[in-house]
Amino acid sequence: MSDMITKLEKKMMFIVNPVAGKKVMEKKLAEVLTVFTKGGYKVTVFPTMDKGDATRYVKAYGKDYDIICCSGGDGTLNETITGVIDADLKTKVGYIPCGSTNDFAEYHGLSMDVLEAAKNIAEGEIKAIDIGAIGDKYFINSAEFGAFTWQAYTTSQSLKNYLGGKAYLLGALMDLNRLRSNHLKVEMDGEKFENDFIFGVTASSCNIAEKLLKSFCQPVIADDGLFEIALVMKPNSVPDLNKLYKALKNNDPNTKFIKFCRCTGMTITTDEPFDWNVDGEQQTFEGTFEIKILHRRINLMC
């Protein structure tokens, strides 16, 4: 028996989305497993077949492993982390990004090279990161609402370039009569306010949301225990619409129509159900629900 085999003392759960992206992992799986084995891991592979499989795998078997690793896109990672939190595990998490959207990896500086990412998991360091929660859902990137956020986030070019998402926001403002709004009562860190809002974004770590917020002097910090939140109020007249449009176009934070805040969380109350984009998945919320931060909840290997 070789020395390498006798040193396989650590156990890894490796969740693989075989159809993610261009099926990169299908071609590289043997090489990735070799990297993990050389790193001292005895690896068990769990291929996903249906939506939610990663969460179910982690909740059922995650407690038996020293590290839980997944490969796929942000959706696979979200499912994996959801399983870790739901099962109340403190297990280290590894991520090999190979999906069609890898916003999380880009924000956190994870390698997009499959083998290099595997090596960083096997030999890297732990980085504790914040996770967002909205109602009973978790998000690793951001949560947004508004009549046009869904369109912006289902356009691949917009996912790669924040100007694309901002273009949708600016474009939607061109027609005041067609703007949809949600009447919300909001409470955050003791402050209460109520208004009609056409757009909102809260980010724990997200390149697109970060660039949009940063353009208004609102940096996103992934492990500070705070949300970065932007809420855009509905303009009720053409002059107000012009003011909001100019503020957005010129990255001017000094406008009464845009409310920025950095806080530990917020509670929202609404009389009607409305849709949110939570890490690229459409979720509907109504009544009173809470958005909160889970400070440094996930130990990410990178």
C-alpha cells in the first residue's frame, strides 16, 4: 500500500452538477479527484440529478465529512450552502466554479480554472464569509425586487457587466406610466419608513450589485456582518422622474429618491405578494418577512 493511500485521513463530500456550464467537470473529473487525493482526501462523489439535490445530500450525509465541496454554478453553491445551514453544520466548504454564472467566484477571487480551484481547496486557507437570509431562503450574492430586475438578471450579458443591469434600470425610468411599484413598510436598525418603491437591492457579496452600489459610494464588504441596501422610490411627476434619472446616470448619491443603508438586516411588511430575485431564482414574499445577515457563517476554502 502506497504512502499516499495510507494518508487519506480526511473525508470529502464532492457534489457535482454534471450539466453545469459546458460540462467542464465531466471532462476534468478524474484530474480533479487526483488533486483531492494527493491533498489527503478520501472523496465521495454525489452527482446532482434534480433541483435541490445538493441541499438534500448535505442535510442527509454532510455531518460525516470533513469538507463539503461542490462544482457547478452559483445555483449549485447556493443549494450546498443552504444544506450546510439547514443541517447546522460548521463544515468547511469548497467551490469549483464551472457554471454559466459564477458571480460569487468572481467577487471572492476564486480561480475559474478547474484544477487550480481544486488545488486551492485542498491546500488553501479558510475565509469566513457572510450569508444573506430572506424569509426562509438564503443568498450568497444578492436579493433584488422590481419590475425589471428579473429581466436584467436573466440576460447573460447583464450578468457579466453591471452597466447592463443599470441600463435596464435607466431604461425603465423612461416611461413613468409603466413603472410598477410596491408599497412597503420598512424597519432597519430602529429606523422606520414607508413608501412606494420601484427597485431594491441588498447584497452580501455580488459583483453586479457591488458595482451598482459602489457607483453610489456604497462598497460591499463580504465579512463585516452588514448588508448594503439600496431602495429606489417611485417618482410621481415628470420633474421627479428627471431628477432620479440624472442621479442614476451621474452616480449621484445625494437624491431623496434613493435610500442607501448599511445595516444588520431589515423587516419588510407589504399587503400584496411581490417577487424577488434571490440568487437568480424567483421567490414570492408577502405579509411581514425579515432579511438578515448570517455573519461569517460559512468557512470557505480558497
